[in-house]
Amino acid sequence: MFKNEIPKAPIHNSPPRFIEVAGSHHQMGSQIGEAARHQLQHSVENARKLLDASFSSIQLTWEQAKTHAKKYLPFAEETYPHYVDEMRGIAEGANLNFDDVLVVNCMEEIAGDTLHLTHCTSMAVNNERSSNGHVLAAHNEDWYPDDEDDVLIISAKPNEEPPFLSMTYGALLCNVGFNAYGITQLIDSVYPSDIRFGLPRLLVSRAVLASQRITDAFARILVANRAAGYNHLIVHESGEIYSVEVSSKRFEMLYARDGSMIHTNHYLDPQMKLIERNPEHLLSSRARYFRALRLLGQKEKHSIESLQAIQQDHVNVPKSICNHDIIGEPIDQHKTICALVIDLTEREMHVAWGNPCQNQYHTYKLNA
């Protein structure tokens, strides 16, 4: 009987870069840029390589991408000028051109979802489904392998918004994480057919980290004139868990009636499935979803360790929950560059840098 071999993965003997920032949005962006200048510059160069490698399918040069990204800027400046200012701070702190940073934060819109590079897995259990009565959330971030070196953990204290703890990489705005009001956001890319010029998804997601209430998070997710949408897995410290599946014009909301939720990269709601672009390209997403569903269902109550075990699962390797890089065309490569488990009750984030099967978890705490 043949078995799939588990590909080797980079081993990180140290934790990912941890950066504490505070102040205005421009100041926080500048502090991130200065502290992680190499990682931010590296991520921009990786984005250039990604466009070059995918030119045959996207037909877009880097200079054309910068022109294209500027078409989204008026929507961002009208709705969330403070987050645009955060990007400007990132660019200035890292000695980067703002137009290049804008491209990185609009990459999914610019590429028209052609690449299907993101293969994330998110899950959550509430206090009734955890062994210690805590609210837990977990996320595997799958992306371009070269960006693994650019993973950052950001602890932020904005002047006029709640403190938050977030995982990001390179020049991307923060979006995956939780804030001092007990709201967690996990992001899964989905692929709607109604993408348009509008507010980029990453700015929408950045805004959710400033939410004070569950309905505030919903309102920010469903902001007008959005370009497309993600699935936003929203977890509240009370144990309320929702998946908000979004496109540019539609949305549907899923509720964790049994105290748990799983989402990958395809729409689950029947109405949202009607506008899913090229669903046959998302077979691995379905395989990961059903595998995670089975594993989560094997225990009545979960712990940080049991969620980490799910994150390390290799069924269907290399396109498994713990996603491994394989040799092939550059635009087909993707892997788990980071895995995290959030204990929302304790306001802690446990992060494995790289594939969690071969790297240890490090603990970060939000000191609000």
C-alpha cells in the first residue's frame, strides 16, 4: 500500500517577528515599516515575481498593476482614509513607493481571483465546546511560499480604536487577529463572479479589527461599494460564532448552532454558491472542509492542543489542512506559512511560523 510522503518544510528555530506599535494610523504604519523594513521590501519583490510568473494568465505587468490599483484608491480614501494613511506610513517607514504597497494590498482585486493562491482553513469552538470553558479559534494561513519569511505578529494600540493583536506578512494591512473588545476575525478567500471596482477586501478586513460589538463587525464587513468579499469568521468572547460569506453585492450569514464553525475557500450557503467562480478549481477546499469537519466532530470538547492537531493534519497531502509546497509551476505553489490558535478568553495567540507539523507554537498575549 502506497503512502503519500510528507514533504519537508522550513524549520524556524525562533518565533516570528513581534512588533509593538502605537499612535495614529500613520505612526503605526511607519513603525511597522521601520521595524520590518527587510520583510516589507521582500514582500513587494515577491509580489512582482508572482505577477511575472502569472503573466500568461493575467496579462499584467507591474507598472500596469500600479495603474490598475489606483482605480481602487478613491473608494478607499472615501471610506477609510485612516487606513490609507496607515499604508502610507508603512511605505514611508519601509522606504517603499506607496504605489507598490497599494498593489500588494489590492493583489486579489488586480489578479481578478485568477491565481487561487490562498487555501486557508479556519475553525472555532465556543465555551460549551472547549474543555476549559474558553472560546477558541484557529487558522492556517496558506500563501506564496516565498512570503513565509515575511510573517509578522503585530500588537497595536491605535489612538482612537481598540488595541489588537494580529498576524500579517510583509506590506499587508493587519486583518487576521482579535481585539480588546473580544472580537476575533479569521479570513478565508472566496471567489465570487461579481468582482468590481470598489473598496479592496483588505481594507474592509482591517476595519473589522476596530469593531466594538458583533453588529459593528457585520456593518464593517458589509460596507457599501466593496470590490468583492472574503468569508469572515467572526468569533465573540461570549461564544457567538458566525461566518459572513461576502461578494461585492451579496452576503449570507452562517451561525454556529452547535458551538463550532469551520470554513475554507468555497461558499457554503446555497445562494452564494450560485455566484462562485470556477467551483471546479476549489476541490481541495472542499476536501479540507470535510476533513476538518470530521476531525472537529470526533471530540465533544476541544482544547488548544486538539485544534493544533487538526492544523497539523496531512490527509490529501500536499493539499492538506497542513498545506505543503511542491515542485511545479510558480503560480501553483502554496503552503501553510503560519498557523495560529487564539484563546479569546485569555486574549492569547499561539503561533507556529511555517508548517505547524514541523514548527513549534509560540505564545503572544494582548496587553490592552
